[in-house]
Amino acid sequence: MSKNIKHLVVDTTAFIKAASLQDIAENVYTVQEVIDEITNDRQRRKLVVLPYDLIVKDVFTENIKFVTEFSKKTGDYRSLSATDIKVMALTYQLEKEKVGTDHLKTEPTTQKVVKVTGLPNYNSNGNTTEDSEKINQETGEPSEKTDEETGEVNTVDKIVPQTDNNASNDDNGNDEEEMEAEEIAEQIKNMDIKEENVDEIIVKVTEEEEESESEENSDSDSDGGDWITPGNVAEKKKEIELGEFEVKPVEVACTTSDFAMQNVLKQIGLNVTSVDGRIIKHLRTFIFRCTTCFKTTSVMTKVFCPKCGHSTLKKVGVSIDDDGVQHIHINGRKPLTARGKKFSLPTPRGGQHFQYPILTEDQHIHKRFATKLARNKTNAMDPDYTAGFSPFAMRDVNSKSAVLGVRANKQDLKYWMKNCYKGKKK
């Protein structure tokens, strides 16, 4: 395969599958977080002896911010990790450097259908009156005039009774076929064929001709052009998938198998390729649909429904047809479950380490401030202060907040997934 991609940004999938990227791309890029995700020893050994040069680049903050805001608008932000956002930001950064940003989108666009009615000289079929007159002139059919011009429309003169002619033609055809069949039968009866003359009429086929015919039949049967064999199964799979992929030379592209990443990249206008180097063309979009009031919203950062206020938003797929009509795809095989929601609300308790469940969107969340002792521990100007990344740094494992797993300014939204009355293991 020729190298159709000049600059290719790869995700972890390409290294896990050990794809031959040197055959499809001239330059291969990635971020450091992708390499850190590879923990298998065998895959790490393959990463050391790559047959191509792997370029590790840093991503600018402005590009990360752009991709993050764009993914929130498309509804894929919750499905993306920090590494995924950096990979997409690197693709956007290379596209900006090598090609430019004139052809890229700043916001996702959706198609809409606008039906216009009541226009002059416009028919219900979508053609103007002038177009219909031209069509009638080309086909040789006389155009009907309105009552205002002629007073009446003479449709009776245009109707020709063809039923009798068609019936007579059918009868004549059947009579001719019957006559031919009778003549052939009479000729066969009049033929004098005796057993002695059979050899003269029927010629025997020689053995050489039989062998040649059998070879031709065997060759036609053994032709593997239309059969799927172990040798051509890979080619047949590619032929089946040609409706979703295309092969074309591109400047910058990204290789990933994550559907959320593919959707965001294609919405921006960037090129997305499969592992074998073919360009992906189709798009997928997701929105939230409330299972209580069936309200839909494209703001994927919401936790509660904007109409009824319940935390019953579910992620569903959305597609747009050729007419611009939006279709919601709901997985009927995945029923709604009440798992983890049978526990009652915990009794309100005071104290510093509270865990109040968030029940509404406008609920006030109390802030947690560090104590004086904690502020003294994090005095960075102290000469005896040890940084957090040092191997000699002290970790707080004995305090009550560490035992309860409480973090500053972090509230657990999915309170219903935990049993607050269950005793902790000691």
C-alpha cells in the first residue's frame, strides 16, 4: 500500500494491534500519555523496536481548550479521557501548522429542513409551471389549458379506448402459438423413424470429446473468483467495507478506534483513518434523553433533566437522514434498571466530613477549607518542605478524611450507587 498520509497521529489502538504504520504514513506522531498507557511487557518490547520513527510531541494549551469545548458541544465529552483529548488536540495542532484552519469548523453543525409553500408558479410536485410546460413540449404531449383560457378541458377526446385492441391482440397471439404447436406435433407424427435408422440420426460422442467437456466443466466449477477462501478473505472483508471507507491521499490524519474521538474529529473537519489507512466518512452524534418526560437535550454536561428535574438522562445516538430529519436510536435490548436505587436517603449529619446527596441541579454545595494544620503542612516556602513528587514526601493515611476517602471540593453525584448503612471493612 502506498503512503497516502504524510502526518499521522496514532492512538493506543495502533500499538496494541501492532499495525504496520510505515506502509501508510511518512511521519507518525503521538503524545507521551499514549505511550504510558501501554503496560504489557510484550507490547512494550514491540514499542522499542518499531520499524519507523515515532515522534512524541507536546500539545499547546489553546488546542486542548478548543477540542475540550468542541467535544462538549457534540456530546462526547463524558466519553473521552484526558489522553484522548490530547491526541485530538495534537491532530488539530498539526492540521493548523501544515494545512490551516480555514476549512475547519468551530462549532458542530446540524442539518435542518425548511419547507416553503405558497410561492407563485410553484406546483405541489416541486416543479414550476414553466418547467412542466417544457416537459410536455419535449415529450410531445399537449399541455392542458385552464378553464380561464378555453373554458373547459377536453379530456374526453384525449382518452382512447384501447381495451378492445389489447384484448384482440392477446387473442391473436394465443391463436398463433396454438397453430405452431399443432404443426410441430403433426410433423413429429409423420416422421418415420425406425430402430435401424437411430444410429444415423443420433451421433455418438467420442471419448476425447467427453474428456474435454468434463475438463471445461471442472474448470468453471473450480473458479475461485466468486468464492471466499482463506487466501482472499481479507480482500473480501475490505470489499464489503468499501461503503464506509475510502482511500485518498491526505496531509494530516488520526488513527483511532474510539467512536467518541472519531465523531469529534469528523465534526471538526479532520481526517480519521482506520488501522489499515482508509479514511472514515460516516458520523455519529449523541444527545441526552430523559426517561421520565422524554425531553432531549444536546448539553452533555447536564446531570438533571432541564424540564422535569430528575436525574434520569440517558445517552442515545442520533443520526440525520438526507432530508435533514433527526432520528433518535434507542437500544431496546438494554432495559432500564433500578440497581443501586433501593437504598433510602441517609440521615443528615453535621460535622466537617459530610456527604449530602445532590438531589437537584440548584442545590447549594458547601465548600471544604483546609485546616490550619493542613495549611502549615503545605507551606512551599519552608526550607524543610518536601514536594509531593519526592519519594520522601509524607502521605496522609491516618486522618479521618483519608479514612473516609474525602477529597476537597469533590462531591459524589451517584449517591444511589452506594449503601450508606453498610459497615466498612476494617
